[in-house]
Amino acid sequence: MTARAIINRQALRNNLQQVRNVAPDKSVLAVVKANAYGHGLVNVAQELDQADGFAVACLAEAQRLRNAGIDKPLLLLQGALDKAELELAHQLAVELVVHHSGQIELLEQADRSKSFRVWLKVDTGMHRLGVALRDVDACWQRLLDCAAVSDRPRLMTHLANADDVADQATLRQVNRFYDLDMAAGTECSIANSAGILAWPDSHADWVRPGIMLYGVSPFTSGNGEAIGLQPVMTLTSQLIAVKTLLKGATVGYGGTWECPEDMPVGVVAIGYGDGYPRHAASGTPVLVNGQRVPLIGRVSMDMLCVDLRTVPEANPGDQVILWGEGLPVEEVAHYAGTIGYELLCKTTARVELELI
């Protein structure tokens, strides 16, 4: 049996409703980049048909959605990078983020028969993508004068520290954004998942939920279930072997874990080849038949081992849950020294997605 990622459609819809509950009367751009955070790009977009549009990272993602019949607005978060991408963006009717002057030049040089919905991205403190505050007025005027820009441009920024509710940097970013002359009377977007949940001043006209749609907390601590979200992905596999090891026996590559007594050990058919984190530490929780047991030894490409002393009745074929229902992915991520986002996105192609 291969590993499976069970995708709960009702949980997905519940999480979108949570966005609506927290940010009522706001338009929602559901972020579905990176294969919808590992959940299946097309399937997720089809389930989130109540969103007002979708945000993607690249044109390949936009093309897959259009080929699947998704006709809602699509926003290309990195914008068009050259003439070929601009042409494809027009064919796909994709809205463009503009985050530097070279992208404005592309639009100025575009065929006059083509027009685009454009969002000017402003760097209010993230210092990643975005036009510097000192250049916003000039870039805005160029977009207003550009024949290829349809309608009034929209305005957006991205929050750097919204996941930390004690960090006032978010309010400083929000205030810098609203201080822009063109922000009044312009459709604006600021809030990511953390902004939606913790910073109501950031809601503006459009919100951009990402990780919260998939049931994961966007904050530096806690888990999604504690804030009303439901896990969408449950990563499962099964025991393929159960054996009794003697006291002093070591488990896995490098012999990094030693049995403290004679004990049953289970082998689970999943590993880093499936996207389970190789650096998950011994003690990382796993559910065997619904009961927590600790991972022991190093994670291999196709297998990992678990301590079955608390479930000695376990047998080959029994279900194992690696994260999801009953075991928050945030907790597993903590043991692996990373964040839930990465675990979800790194689920590999050989993991079968099953919608329920």
C-alpha cells in the first residue's frame, strides 16, 4: 500500500467559511499556489467555488486551472517576467501583480490591443517583492497612463510579521499602506491568513487566505483546530511489519536509537520519498490505530519505525496517521524543526490524493 493523503472537502469549505466569518463582506482571493499547498490544485479550486478568485505563483498553475475550466479571476503573484509570459498571461486572462518598474515597462511596450487587470505591490516592510515607498507615486502614475492597464489599478502589500500577534510591525506596515495617497478610492489587499485572523485593520477590500484554508494555524504557536479550523489533509499509511527487538538493539540507519528493553517495533510504509520529513526527531508522535506512539530512529526514504510498547496488539496492515485528523501537522512540524506549510507542500507525487 502506498501512502495516501486524504483530502476532506467539507473541512476545506468550513475553513473558507471561517474566512467569511472573520472578514465579512470582503472579497476572497484563495491562495492555491504550490499545488494548493500539496492538496491538489484543481480539486481544491473546484471545491472552493465560493471564493471570489484564486492566487497562483506561476503561469503553469494558472494554465492548469484554466484547462480544468476554472473561469474565476486568477492573480499571478509574481507577475509577468518577460514578453512571452505577458502574452500567455493575456491568453489566460490572468491578473498581474506589478512589483518593479521593469514590469511596468513590459506593459508600456505591450500590443495596444491587449489589456490587463493590474495590482501594484508596495513594499511596506517585508523587503521582498514590492515597489519602494519612495517610488510608489511615479509607478502609480505610469500605470494610470499605460494603455495596456484596464480600469484603475489595484493596490496590495504583504505582511512580514503577522504570525506574531505581539509584534507591532504589522500595524506599522498597515499604517504605511493606508498613508499612500492612492489608497483612498482604490481596491486594496493586505491581509494574509494571519492578517485575517489577528489584524482586522488589514482586511481592506480583498483578503488572501492561504494556509488557514488548509486547516493550519498561521501563527507562531498553537494549531488550527484551536482557532476553529479543520485539518484538510490527513496523511496515512500502514504498518508493513511488526517485530520484537531485544534490549540494546539499535534501530535504523546509524543506529541512533537503542531499545531500552525487549520491545515491539513497527515499520511504517512512508518516508522522505513521500515527503515525510527526514529530520523528524525520535519521539515525533504518530497515530497507530488512533493511539499515539513515538517515531524511533532515522526516517528512511520509504519507511520509518515506531515504538509499539503502548499498542502491543498492533499488526501489519493496521492504519497509521502521520498528521491530520487527531494529530495536528503543526505538532509534527515542531519535532522536525520546521513549519506545517513545508510539510504539506513537500508531499510528493507518489502520495495518492483521495478526496472524501
